[in-house]
Amino acid sequence: MRQTINYSDGSSYIGEVKGEDPHGKGTMYDPDGNIFYDGDWGSGKFHGMGRLFLDGKLNYEGGFKTSTKHGQGIRYFDDGGYYKGDWVEGAFQGRGLMLFEDGARYEGGWKDSKKHGKGMYTYANGDKYEGDFVANNMHGKGNFTWVDGEKYEGEYKDDLRHGNGTYLWPDGTVKKGKWANGEFVG
């Protein structure tokens, strides 16, 4: 049965209830009458599929578990970028795509809302890194290709060439060997 619940802060809920709590399908409105949340509810919490609005703009649509983003969802950013992918307890976790305001994009693994695991980062200018990430950094094995045709294939540590690797120039020049903190050491 659909009911209306008015709260002391001026917000309101219209939808299905169980006891005195939103439960089932319903919509929460902020004190100004704007939609705050529209979707599934469980025992007074966002639970299931829904849409969250902030300042009248769609902020997130997707899965929720006890009012926390969970499952598949899309988070929209004010700058025009977005994240689309897996969520676990409010964090980007699993596989996902992030589009940044400048046109850069990352597609791959996430852990605790940071790039982690295998992924591909394409910079706004077209440069591209494909390989391993740890805590938002290029870390492990990877290939970096610049738009001018230069390439580096090898190991990274904390966003720097580090370990064995090969740097290739468009004219055929090759530098192969050990790298340390971004510098060729032989």
C-alpha cells in the first residue's frame, strides 16, 4: 500500500511501507520538494535498484545495499565525467570504466576506488598505457604508447619505468635493459 510519510526536517516519502518504514518501491523528497532518492527500499534503507539525486541532479543510478552503493552502478560527476561498473560497499571495486572531464578514460580493475589490477588508461592527448596498476599507479608489467609512435614495454614501479624494459622510437632506435626510477641504467 502506498503511503506518504512527512519527516520533521521537511523531507517526505511517498511509496510502499512496512510498519512505519519505507519498504518496496518509493520516492524520497528533500525539504525543497526535489527528488532525493527514487527506487527500491528495504526496512527504511535504499536497498535494490535506485537513483540518487544531489542538488536536483542525478548523482548515481544502480544497486544499493542498506543505503550504500553496491552491485552495478553509474556515478555521474559534476564535471561531466562518470564511473560505470562494479561497486562494493560504496567503493569502485571489480571492473569498471571511468571517463574523466578532459576526455581521458580508464577501463579495468578497481580496488577501494583506485585503479588496481589489469587496465588501460588512455590520456586525453591519445597516449595510452595498458598493463598492471596498484593503488592508482602503473605498477608491474605494462606497455606505454605515445601518439608520436614511441613505445615502452616493460616493468613499472609507482608510475615510473623500473626493472627490465625496452624503449622503442619510431626511427627504429631501441634501448633495452634495466630501468630504475624512470631512468635507463643499462
